[in-house]
Amino acid sequence: MGISLVSGTASRSDCETILGELLGNLDWKLYDHVPGTADPIRAIVRIGLADCEEAISRLNSQEFCETVTTSGKIRLVRERLGISRPSRPR
């Protein structure tokens, strides 16, 4: 799931804390996190299919958060959000 967050903080750990409060007991994992300077934070969150509807509802109920796209393929979500694949350490 691709999301957009408007937040005064841009760190990955702060984003994980916010998502933890919103998604609570749902099975989720933050994959990509792209902080924006003037733009909202773009992030990719893995959500189990059974929890997808609930996660969308919880995230979109907040003024500072919006779901942008969903797909079963991380590659497609990255494309839709304009996020390049992070390089792997060698």
C-alpha cells in the first residue's frame, strides 16, 4: 500500500511510530520511506490482505494521512509513487 503523510517530522522511526499508533494490532511492515522537504512523506506499507480494508479505513480517517495506491506487487506501488528501488548493500 502506498501512502502519503503530512507530518512535521520526516524520520523513518517517527513514521513507524505514527503507523504503529494508527494500525495497532494489524499485521504491517514499513518497506520504503521517502521524506519530503516541502512535499508529504511517501511510504510503502505491507499489509496483509485480510487487514487491507481496515488499514485503509484507519489511515484515511486521519487528516494528515492518505492512502494513494494498493497492489500485491511492491514494484507497482513504487512505480505509482515515483519511488526508485533502494540499492542493496554489497
